[in-house]
Amino acid sequence: MKLSVIIPLYNNAASLPACIDSLALQGIDREEYEVIIVDDGSTDNSFATARDIATRWDNMRVIHQENKGSGESRNLGIDEAKGEYIHFVDADDQVMPGAYRFLFDNTLMHSPDIVCFDFGKNIYTESHSIDGRVVYSGAIRDYVKSNHVRPYAWIKLHRRDFLLKHHLRFPSLRTRQDIVFNWDMLRHDGTMVVTDARLYSYTINPSGATYGRDVKHIKMTVENLVKVNEKLKEFATDFVGYDRFTRVCNYNYQVLFNRILCSPYTLSEIRELFPRCAAIGTDHISKTRQLRAFNFIYHHPLMYHMFQSLIMKVYFKRYPIPENARGDMIDHRLKNKQENR
């Protein structure tokens, strides 16, 4: 079997049928690939929907697990996969018609460890024609030295033996686990093929794990970003002199900082959080001027707390946030102040 398509599923009953329908238009025989749907403890009828769809596919399996996050769902899919290659597909996205036929015919002849391709947002149409070419074929680390590799798992084919050989797994994070998995994978010796063909249609879900704005979600995202930065620091020694890796680390550091700016943390929480951030700052990677101010504030949580209300107002103006989420954050701050009194 050439390919295993792994779909983590959590409360995606409405979008799953369209995702599966796109897999039926790939121009390859069903004997050449399998579909593994891993239900991550959905609370709607996603699991029942998946099982119903599977009755009409002889190459589809549906697995159920307790809610652990999409990373653990993908790990279970890796364990269950039988294909030579693995493609991770999100249940609210779609694979462009003929994408797998294109990849089989143009990128897999030399059995690369990774195949990278392009994507677009909400571009899916059944009449789509693929127009692309192979722009790189060679060593992974040679490409990474001078080219950016987007960290999304769903724009790559991964050779399963390569993942197993290097014990590559997704971390147990609710968001941002792709970043850790991607850079853990790229630090190993192997081969890759890159094509500029747009083969994946990504759907933005405002209520999904990536874009949630409520207090609990924002705090979870900050905690995940801290853990991502800790992992990137571990990988830094493997990417000494890799300018693209440095840029990625700096960018994630700035994203973490921006998230904290708009997060309703109390002074006690800031005192606990900031030393962790400072310990994994960019001193080990970069000395750029624009980040020195970030490091300074991270070392002075009291100053940050004093100006937090002003910072949040400025942040809200620059980065619009829905009123309901903004109110949730402000109410949370007021509640903590009253309790502290």
C-alpha cells in the first residue's frame, strides 16, 4: 500500500463528508491507499458520521480514543498505518482533486523521506486542475539551510519508515504541535522533494483550536507556546548557522510575547510565567535589537503588570478581538482583582 491518510476527528460532523468526498477524486485506485479516521472523543455525532461513511469505503477504518488532542490522534494513526507514506489531513479541510495522482507520478520515484507541497485557503473546486513542478530534490538539511519549510503537517507526505526510525511523534499539546514535530523531523538526515503545486485546501475555523479567543483558550495557547519554545531551544544545537531556523525561533518568541500582552494574567501568574519565558528567550539564538525590549520586559514582570491595562487597550486597537471575547477577558481580570482584595 502506497499511502495512509490519517484524519484526526473532533466535533467535525458537518465538515467530514466534504473532506472524505475530496479523497474520492484523487485518480488512484483504492487498493493504493487507506483512510484512517481517529475520533478524539467527539461530543457531537462525528464518530457516528465517520462510521456511517466507512461502511461505503472498503479501505477506511474508524478508531475511537478518549479526548487527548489532535497530536495524540495522529500518533495513533502512525501506529495503525500500513502505507509507505503518511498524509495527515484535518477533518475540516480538503485535498485538491488529483493531488495524490500528481504526487505519485512526480515526487515518489526516488522514495524521498519527505514530500512538501503548497496549499491555499478555501480554494477547493472539483474542476481544479493541478499546475506545478518539482523545485527541489535532495538532502533535507541542504534545503532547510536557505529555504523556509512551513510547519504544517498537512502539506507534506512523510515516509512512515523515516518517522519510525527517528521516533518522530507529535507532542501532547492542544495547539502548535506541528511546529515541534516539523523541526524535530527536519534536523535528521534524509531526503526530500519539494513541489510548488497547490494540492491542499485549508479552511479557517474561527471556533477551532487555533483561533479561540476565550480566557481559558488563550492561557492554554500561551502555555503551549512556552513548551514549543522550550523544544526549539533543544533543537537549536542541531541548526547552528541555519538562518531560517533562527527566524522561526524569533517569530515564535514574538508570537508568545503578543499573546501574553492580550492575556488577562494576575501578578502572581506573571511572576510564575515570566521566568520560564526569560529562560528560553532568544539569547541562545539571536541578539537582534527588536527583541532586547522583549527580554527586558520579561525580566520585569512587575513593570509589565503596572502597565498591563494600557497595553491591553493598545493591543485591542491594533489587533481587533470580538467584543464577547474581549469582555470575557476583562471580566476575568476584574474578578481576579476582587478576589485578591
